[in-house]
Amino acid sequence: MRSDLIYDALTTLPNRYMLCQVASKATRKFHKPNSRIQETMNEVLQRFGTARGKSDRLLERESVPVLVAQRRAA
């Protein structure tokens, strides 16, 4: 069911609004003229569900020094 695909995709993109925006853009890009749009949408959601989340990629990277802005007294 598509609701299962959506819940799996939310692990990759936790913001529902962003998921809708990205899924609609990806559906337009991946759609083939002689196929059903519903199948293309399901395919896109499956890809999002199986994609590794942003947090997984951040944990993989080596530690990178972060510059912190310091405020000065006026």
C-alpha cells in the first residue's frame, strides 16, 4: 500500500512538506509517457524508503571542525 511506502520514505525525509515537494518533482522527472503515474509515484516512494537517511551519512563522515561565530561586546 502507498501509506506503507510513505511511512518508509519519512525515515529519509522527516519533513512531510519536503517529502511531498521532492516526491512530486521526482515523479515528473522519472515518469515514462506510456505508464501510469501511480506506478511512477510508488517507484519514487520506494526509492526514498530504501535510501539512506541524511543522519546515516553524517555519522559516516569523519569529524570536521566546525567554526562557531563568536559575538563581541559592543
